[in-house]
Amino acid sequence: MVMSFRKCTLEDANLLQEFSHQTFTDTFGADTRPEDMEIFLRERLSLERLQEQLANPDSDFYMLWDNDKPAGFVKLNRGPAQSEMQDPKSLEIERIYLSTDYQGQGIGQRLMDFALDKARDQGMDYVWLGVWEDNVKVLKFYERNGFLRIGEHIFTVGEDEQTDYLLRRNLRDDPLRQKHKHRLAEPGI
């Protein structure tokens, strides 16, 4: 399996929308009313909204490719593009989306390591993210990656108001840095 990261551009908007719709539905479809899912996909993951985000200089999407097949992507936000905090010394990991075809193969960890390396390369003090309180598997993944709960907020899927935990990982004097040092960012990114 030969995998590589590539930064997404406006030309990737359709692919990004298709991939986002599929992975969000695969991940949360069983726990979400169909009408709420339809609203979320139409409003939050619309082509126009993704194009706006791709054009924002404070947001970056990186797709992980398995040869010519997308395996997953990560969306990173700085400063004013962040959904909250907007601290210039932090990087928000807004999305880590992974195709079900690649789950259980360490690809989620590869996406996380890539995001952490990007934050370090940009001189950030910490990274943060929000995750649904009922997503136990992913909460454990973030805990293994050194994230600590710092609060919560409401995340709306359609008309369903859900509680997301806000998690943070400090990057200064990071004890997990050495553990993952062998998996630093891909060349050419």
C-alpha cells in the first residue's frame, strides 16, 4: 500500500463533498434521523460551503491517497477560521474523515500524526478539536493521542442538538512527540 498526502484545492471540491457525505453517513447514519442527516449534508457539507472553506487561507484540507483512491482527509483551521477559540497559537483539527475501507489499519493514526506535525511545523502551542460525547471509540483514540477534555459545546446535526466534548493536546514539551517521531510528515507536503 503506497499512500501519500496531497493538499486539496478548489478543483477537489466535488470529490471532497462526495467523500464527506459518504464517510459522515457511514459513521453517523445509524445514530441520526434521516431528516437530520439530509439537512446536515445539504447545509454543512454543501458544495458551496466546501468551496468557501477551500478558498479560506486559514483552512487547509489534506487528502490521504492510496495510489489513486482517497482513504481519508483532515481539515485544519487557524485563527479566524476556527469554529471556536480562534487562538493564533492553536490549530483546530475540525475533521478527520476516514473511509470505512481503511478503518482498523492505522490510517486514522496516520491522519492524526500528520495533523500534529502540521501544527508543530506552524509553531502552534496546542491543537484542539470537538468530538461527539457518544463516539466512545473515537474518544478513546484521542485519549491515546494525549488529548484532554477542556469543555463542551453544542453541535447541531439537522435539528438534533448534540453535545461535543472539546479536547486539547499541548505541543510544547509534548511527551508523546518521541513516541511518534518515526511517523513525521510525508515528504513534499
